[in-house]
Amino acid sequence: MRHITPQRLDAFDVRDLSQCQEVFDELLAKGGIAKDTEEATRIATILVELYRQGVRDRSHLASMVTAARGLFMSRMTAEANASVSETI
């Protein structure tokens, strides 16, 4: 019988949350993004995942989230352009 072993999920402590929050707030401010948007949720998800994977340096977190958003936004733009082309 196979067993699925979940990844080890370390609980965030106050310092972890504080560091993620600071990077999150910085990214939203630089991008002019409101906290209650889907984009802010995507940023938070990417940020927490990177942090859980061991990325702890604030500048690395910020640059990696920005890069990941760029990839996501490029994909969304390509899909939107394809959708428009299909309707023409």
C-alpha cells in the first residue's frame, strides 16, 4: 500500500509573519495594488510558498515574487490575446 507523506509544514512564528508582511506591503506599495484584490492574493500565495521553501532574504523574496508575477502576467496576456484572436 502506498502512503502519501505530506511535506513538512512548519508553523510560522511572529517573526516569519512579520517578514512576509513587510515584503508583501512593500510589493503592493511599489505596484500600486490594493490589498483586497486577486493580484494581492496571488502575491501573498507566492510569497508564503517561497518562504516555506526556504527563501528568507527579503530582497530575494521580493525579486522572486516579482519574477513569478511577471511570468504569470505574461501567460495571462498571451491567453487574452489568443482569446481575442479566436473571436475575430
